[in-house]
Amino acid sequence: SGSSQPGLRKHFCPVSPRRLRRPTTLSLPAMSEPASKKARTDLAALYDFEYRKPKVIAEIGCNHKGELEIAKELLTLAKEAGANVGKFQKRTPKELLTPAQYSAPHPNPHNSFGATYGEHREFLELSLDDHRKLQEHCKKIGLEYSASVWDTTAAKEIVSLSPSLIKVGSPSNQHWEMQRVLRDEYSGEVHISTGMTTKEEIEKIVKFWEEGKGDAKNRLVLYNCTSGYPVPFEDVCLLDIRLLQQKYQHRVKAIGFSGHHLGIAIDIAAYALGAEWNERHFTKDRTWKGTDHAASLEPAGLAKLCRDLQAAHTAMRFKATDVLDLEKEQRAKLKWGEYNKEILDKCAKKA
């Protein structure tokens, strides 16, 4: 469409009303979509749904390479990019791994920081005191601190710091002893990813939090996730966000999305589908040694993600009136029946 409309000659008359015909209805062949593409649209639920301000977690994880100062720098970069939370991971390798796993070589020796997988994990572990210093740094720069916990000991250690939220990754979402610590000995939010998890297992998670002191509706956030590094687009399966909403939006506090894909377009779609929380791995340099860097965003990418999510949030609204104020000038200038109304009226009288 253009910004100007060519003038009409005074004697010109559009098609006479007598000649107007109802447009021909075309019969198009039915197009069947694969089941994986079908998504039921519930308009009542759409009008009822509230698009809250998107929240972004910069998952630093172990991308600090075992160095506290790099971890602090990554927190500062995440804050500058617009993230709401800077998150790490906490493990107790000898508790988490079997003896065989601990003593086995790293599956990708090029990315290993130790002679065995256990040594590799120990090298990347930051102490509880380190995490306390990272939390203090977050307070100083105005960023929320958090950590994913993998085992019971790690959960108790991070609970002692009383962060506003603690994450449970997909590998640990059936670790009930650990989750009992988070449910019964901690009062903040618990965010749980559902990668490599069956629907029956997801139901077990929510029921567990609905029991005892869980109060799932006010504390639990469920994340759609596919566990892979990186994940090809066809395996992201964004429509599962709708399945989580359909079954759990009134049983948990919120729905989130934890992405391991490339780029940031998918994240905006996830927000449009209703994911209030967005988690992405974050690094300073994707070429650094380590397994998570390749599926991570660098500072520029994270900044663009935060910017675009805010823009999407601003756009998520219905029109207050059929014709907005900014459209009125264009309507008068461009819309058939408006800019040429006088001519059409004259032609109608002559007909």
C-alpha cells in the first residue's frame, strides 16, 4: 500500500451498484496438517490469558570455566544485556555420579577440564562461599541470583543462601529427596524444566508440589524444554507450551521456556504462546572450551533477545477501538469509500 492516492476525475464513476455481484466462493481442497502442527485455539482462554512482562534468565551454568572472576564478569554482562536473573549450577559430583561415571573419561576430551569426568565436574564446581560472593555481586549490580541444583547436598547449600528462586533442571526433576528439601525447607519459587520427561512424570511433579508445604500454585514454574545441545528447530516443539497451559496454568504459578536452540526467533514465539519466563544459556565467547558454549547466547544476542521480548510484550494487546487514532488519517486518505465518498454517493444517485 502507498502513502498517497491518485486523484479521481470528476466525471469518473466506479462500477455501478447494479453490476455488483457477490464474490465467487472458491472451493479449496482440504489441507490436512500433521498432528504435530495442530493446536486448538480456545478464544475464551485467549481473552482470559494475561501476558505478563517477560522475564529472562541468563543461564551461565558452568560457562565460567571454574573461575570466580569470569563468573562475576558474566553476571555484569547479563545485567547490561537486560536479563532479570543470572543463574549458575551446583552439584556434588561424588553424590550425583556413580563410581563408574566418576572415573570414566569425559565423552568429549577436547572440552574436558580433568582426566576423568568426575575430575572435570570437580574442576568446574564453585564453592558455597563462591556462590555467596556471586549473590553479593548480583545485589550490587541489581540482578537476581539463582542456581540450578542437581542433588540433595547442593539443594541444601543453595537453600541456605535464600535466593528468590531455585531451578531444577530436566535431569533432576524426578529426584524426590532433593525436591523435598526445596518444597519443605525453602519458601521461594522453584522452576522445573520438563525436557526428556513423560507427561506422566510431569503430572507427578505437580502433584508432589501440591502436597504438604508445596503450594504449587504460588511457587512452581514449569518450563517447556527439549534436552539437546543445540536443538534443531523441528525438535523444539513449542506447541507443548499450550499443552502445559491447558493442563497446568491454574495449578502452577507460571509457564516458562528453556531453549537450547540457535538464534532468538524461537524465544519470541514461545512468549507469544504464553511462556512468561525465558531461560537461555549465556557466555562471553561461544568459542570457549566447554560443552554448553555452542548453544549459548553471547552478550549482543542476549541484549537483542531482551529487547525483542519487551517489544513483543508491548504489542500483546487488543485494539481499544476498531480504528486507532494513528489510523484515522490513513483511513481518510487511503480507504475506499472514505477518500472518494462524495463521488461514490453521486454515482449511487445517478444509478
